[in-house]
Amino acid sequence: MRFAKLHGLGNDFVLLDLRGVPDGRPPSPERALALCDRHRGIGADGVLTLLDQSRLVIHNADGSVPEMCGNGARCAALWIATDRCTRPGEAEVLLQTDAGPRPCRVRAGAAESGLVEVEMGVAEVSASCGLPGGFTAVPVSTGNPHRVIFTDGPRERLSELARTAGPALCVAEDANIEFVARAGHARYLVAVWERGAGFTQACGTGACAVAAAALQRGEVEAGREIAVELPGGALAIWRDAASGQMRMRGPAQLVYRGDLPG
């Protein structure tokens, strides 16, 4: 079976394009886990399976199935809009995900990379709550659950908190955990511990959750573009004033293609 390796800000995926394949179906959780193994498999944060009608099925690195993945959506949309990363292209792509339809706008000046804007849905922000370890978080749903923790410190401290406190909080809350420091007006530094994937270079739904929480706290005016800076790079996030939809813009890139045995 043919596969492609793509990434969005270092959040990397194995993509299986099964459109038009008779009886094509996503891999089992065990197969997805094996593909994502960085020592005995291809190595990735997740597996993206494209089915007919632009249906996108996502597996985390541990084989679990999240509702949505922002960076994965950008990679899948790039793949579709550029005819499997074989030519430059500009296109509108409508992905069908477990979190609902996700319209994407792709602008790829090269066959293997481009900028992708994704309509990420309406973020649901709840009242702040206490978490184990003395942390206070803003719960946000962006198709999947997040706990956004605002704190202080440089990038290194956020990453250390994500790696040390993130795993237990993720299990306790059954949610992705974001540690966030405000770095200026409409600019935030973020490190994430993701359900099913652990510490990642970037998290698209997490970036949207951070932006939604910042808006709820009154730190950013509605409609203003927010820079969310993750270990792998920055995403632009804003909330559409008319629809209330969160929108995300960032890069996606092909790494290589290959063949799976068997």
C-alpha cells in the first residue's frame, strides 16, 4: 500500500489515500499504533485516512481516534488540492470529520507545500476550574476537549510543564492540556500534551482553544488575528465575527512518499 508522510509545523502524519479503493477502510488501532512507532514503523504523531467523499479518519499515535485534528486537516486538504502533492494548486476542500464538516482553503504555490486555512467550528468555552496539582484551567471544546492553563515563563518552562504535569492531567481530565504564556498583545506561547500522542510540535485544535480562551478572558478583541506560537512554529487564529467560527491558517508540507509491505 502506498503512503505519504506529511507534517504541519512538525506535527507529522502518515497519510493513507483510500479514495476509490473498493472496500477501503481505515487501519485498525493496532495497525495505526505500529505505523506511528518511531523505531519499528514509519514514525508519526498520527495516521490520516482519506476515504471517498473526502472523509477524513484520524488515528492518534496510540491507535485511539480523536474527533478532530487541525494540523492533520491542513495536511489532508493540501494532499487533495494539489492532486496528491503533484502540482501547485488553489482550491476549496470540504473535509468530512468526526467533528463535522471542515471547509478548507488551500493556496499551494508549490506541489509539495502550501498555506491552508481551515474553518474549525465554534469553540465552546466553559468557566475556569481547578485541576489536580493546583492548576487552574479554562475548559474549551474545539471538536475535542482541551484544558487551557495560563501561566508565566519562557518557552522552556511551558515545555517542561507539558512534559511533566501534562500526562497526569491529560488522564485525569481526558483532554488535551495546553500550557500558555502571554507574550504580547494577541501573541501567545504554547506547549501541549495531546491525548493519544503526548508532547507534540504543534496542535491545531489546541491553538484554537488557546485563542478562544484568550477571547473569553477579554485579552483580545473579536476579529483580531492571534499568533499562537508552538514549538514547531506559529499558527494564525481568529474568530469570524459573523459566524463565530474559529479559523486557523498555517503551513502543510509533504515529507516523502513510500510503500508499505504486505
